[in-house]
Amino acid sequence: MLESKFVETIVGLFVALGVAALFMLAMKVSNLSSLGEDGGYDVTARFLNIGGLKVRSPVKMAGVVIGRVKDIELDRQSYEAVATLSLASKFDKIPTDTSANIYTAGLLGEQYVSLDPGAEDTFLKDGDRITLTQSAVVLEQLIGRFLYQKAAGDEG
């Protein structure tokens, strides 16, 4: 009887550890683990096409995550996507002429915003706008252009 309770307790602990591990994995995959970080400051960037960029996608500089995409909206006047980027407060020396590009991690991986620093002596602050942007490269559009050019080349 005592041995049976001991085995049940060990199995219960093992199951609890498994559930905790799955929870931590889910938090890591969904990027929710970064929500506890300090607020930092927000800047906006306008793109003609954001591709598959999502809220909570990483914002990187030199491959280092320095923030997250906080919000994505459509400007009803210009029909551009406006991405609000939340940057960590410790990265407060980013020049105002910094450019923002949307890249894909790997061939079919997640999309992220990459910031390339400029050379200005003034720095981005809360509410500023990044004016130099490059939209996402959409794989379907590239394939379509390639096939169209290939078909036009075969006819001529």
C-alpha cells in the first residue's frame, strides 16, 4: 500500500513537470515570454507590404533582438501598413536616420523587422517615425514574376 502511494506520487510529479515544460515551450514559441520586459519606447514605420509580419514579431539590429512589433494597422489615407515597434529602453541611442527592413528568417521562417543604424547625431525617441523602410519580399510575387518572364521569353 505504501509502495503504491510512492509510485503514484512520483508519477504525479513527473506529469506535473511535463505540463510545466509544455507550458514554457508554448510561451517561448508564441513570444509571450517577452511581455514582462520593461516598456521601453515606441516608434512607427510605414511599409507598402508587410508580408507575413505579425504582432510580437522580433525587431532586430545586427541579429540581436532589441524589441517587438507592438501593433500593425492600415493607414486609410495612404493604404500603407503602419507598424508600431516597441524597443527596449536600454537601446536608446538609435540614430534618427535608421532604416527598417522586413526580412524572413530562413526560406519559410518567421518574418522580423531589421533595423540598420544611420549616422545622425540625434536619436529616436518615443513617438518618432522611421522614414527609410523596405517592404517584405513576398515569395509568391517573386515566383509569379519569374514565371511571367519565363513565359514572355518563350514567346519571343
